[in-house]
Amino acid sequence: MLFNSLGFLYVFLPITYFIYMLLTRKTQRYVWLTITGYVFYGFWNYKFCFLMLFSTLVSYFAGLGFLRWKDDAKMRKLCLVLPIAVDLSLLGFFKYSNFTLDNLGRLFSWLGINAHPQHLDIILPVGISFYTFHTISYIVDSYRGTVKPTRNFFEFACYVSLFSQLVAGPIVRFAQVEKDLEDIDKYKTTKNLSMAWSFFCIGIIKKVLIADSLQLIIDPALKDYSSLSTLSAWLCMLGYAYQIYFDFSGYSDMAVGLGHLFNIHIPQNFNSPYKAVNISDFWRRWHISLSSCLRDYLYIPLGGNKYGEFGAYRNLMLTMIFGGLWHGANWTFVIWGIYHGGLLAINRAMKDSKFELPVLVQRVWTFFLVLIGWVFFRAVDMPMATAILKKMFGFVSGSVAQSIPAESGLIACLVIAALVAHFAKNTFELKHDWHPAAAVGIMALFLVSMLVITSGHPSPFLYFQF
């Protein structure tokens, strides 16, 4: 089920909200939000609900173990390592098995070994990377004492399966919503109803009117990337840079709005990343929930910058390679991670430099570097990535209209997207206290979005594949 689908907007959400408001007790609301989360998730494949339930149970009992063995270091370590191993094994099996088999086959061929590992018939469960991060962060934070594990199973199950952030984030840590969950019975009406609908409307406008419009134009062109001219290749990658931003930040805004609807404060996931002045600044602004998790649960445990500059560079690279692999089992994501790891290392090496460019130049240069990285992120394989880069940095003549039939539409979308992404306030910077004229404008754009949704099939969010 998609946030931008008629079934969600006209059936699932109204029923979920209406019954939630009728319930008054804490556990009743936990149970109801858990049920609705599993129903929401079950629309993709109900069988995977059992996988999520299993992961939830493993992490819940790990939390109880921390409560029981407060002073037993050995048992606490077991409660940390064993459930994380289980969660990562499940993620590894479903997400990386065939990738591993493919590469083993290539290695065997290179070594002259007559062995051909066969693909497994595996369907990747939607959202598994996100809810696995939820459960692992809960286990680690419980072990560290950052949070006190809950004894209420439905409170924890509600946290893991909360439909507003279940399949594409943001990656919400238990500590960030613990108080909201504990106080879930205190609100008889929605405290932030106007905030909820403002975030949700802005998110759906971003997704449907900007991201999907760009997708409709650039996807057909990129399918035939071999025929792109140099200018067309640049326009397509610019389109993708804005598409992925408005698609994912739109989803995150909708998630925040839906959270407010149930008095749960989901944290900010994007802070105008294309206004970043360097690559480190970009990663403080882009997919904030993931970058902070990678920092706190991987980079710092690896040693961070405690072991000198070489250790810091090594840990940056390992963290970003893992971040690339987290997005998908493909060498393009590995290269994307290495690319960003290298940029972060260079940025760190230059941190003491007294030479400083004007802010506008820094923003343009950072956006350019990020744009090049998106080539690997968008490409389905390395041949596609290298072909697009050759188009961009070689000179291939040809008209844009031949490569991109909706040339004027793409340019119009790019102009609008660029103005919003580079110069406008982001959703969290807005006051959401709309004057009548602004409210009418937003509602008009929301109604246009609804007409687009009604007239065709809803487009899945890009991050559902991760």
C-alpha cells in the first residue's frame, strides 16, 4: 500500500484514525497501531509479516534480557550479539544471497573452477533494511543504557511496525519516540492536526507533482541511455538528482505528518541537502536518520577518529561502503559508497585549509560532486554507469529532443525543482501557520495531486527498493 494511493487515502487512513481516536487506553492504541502496521505491510506480501514479527520478538526478548541480567556482563553481551546476528543474517539472506552467489560464480570462473552457483528464488521483503535498523538500534541502545527496554510487547511492536515509517523510514530510534509512545493515551484529540495535514500535503505535492513528473520524462530516456547526447545525459542526471530528493523527502514529510496525526513526533530526515557547502555538510543534511545511524552504530564503534588520521580515513571508507551496500546488493552502490567515502576523506584532509571559496561556489561545487555520485546510484549496472559518465564528460552531439521527447517539460520541471531545492525553505523551516492565500494555494496543489493520483496508477517511492 502506498501513501499516494486511493486505498490508503480514502479507506485505510480514515479507518485507522477514526478507531484510534475511539480508543482511550494506552495498550489499546498500541495494539491497534500494531494491527494497522501489519495490515499496511501485508498489502505487499502477507507472508513477510511473519518475518517482521520474528525480528520483533527476537529484539523484544533481547530487551527483556537486558532488564533481567543488569549486572551480568556475559549474559548482556549474549543478548547484544545473538539477536543482532539473527537480524543481520535475515537481512543478509534476503538482500545479499544472490549478489554473493553471482560474485562467487565470477570468482570461480576467474580461477578456472567449473562451478556455477544457481540463483535462489528469493523475493526481497519491502522495508526490511529499515525495520532491521529499528530493531538493531533498539538492541544497541538498550545495551548501552541509552533507553530502558520496554516490558510492554505491544509498545515495542507498535514502534517497529508503525506504518508511517515502516517501509522507507525515516529510521526512527526508540529513544526518539519513547515519550510519545508512553504518553499515547493522554491525547483525546490530535494535538497537532494542522501540522499533520500541512506536512502530509506538502509531501504528497513533492512526490506527485515534482518527483513523478521528472520520472515520467527521464526514465524512458535513461532506458535508452546509449542514444543520449552529452547535454541530454546531463539533463537526465539533473532530473534524477531532483527526483530522488523530492521523492524521498516527500515521503519523509508524509511520514512526519502521519506521525503528528497520532501524536508521534518523527524526526527530520532532510535539511535542504542541496544547500550544503561541502560533502560533510551534505551528509549532515541528507537522509539524516541513516547518516546518524551509520555514525553512531558503525563509524564510532570502529574507532571513529581516535586512532589518528589514517584510522579516521579507513573508518570513513568502511562506513560509506557499508552505507552503499545497505542501499542494495549491486556493485554500483559499492562504488557510490567508495566515491562518497573518498570525498569525505578529502574533505577531512582539507578541514584546516585557510583557503575558502564563496558560499555560492561551495554549494555549486558540492552539488556537482553529489550529482556525479548519483550516476552510480541510478545506474542498474556498471556498464550503464560508465556509459552515462562517458556521455557526460565526452562530447556526444545530438539534439535533446531526440533523446528526451518531452524536452520543454523536463526543463520546466528542472527549473521549478531547482528553485525549491536550492533557494526555498525546507518543510521543517516553515511555520505551518498558513495565511488564507497560502492555504488556498497548497490545497489547490494538493487537489491537483489527487486528480493525478485518481487518473492513473500511483508511483512507488524510490526508497521502497532499499
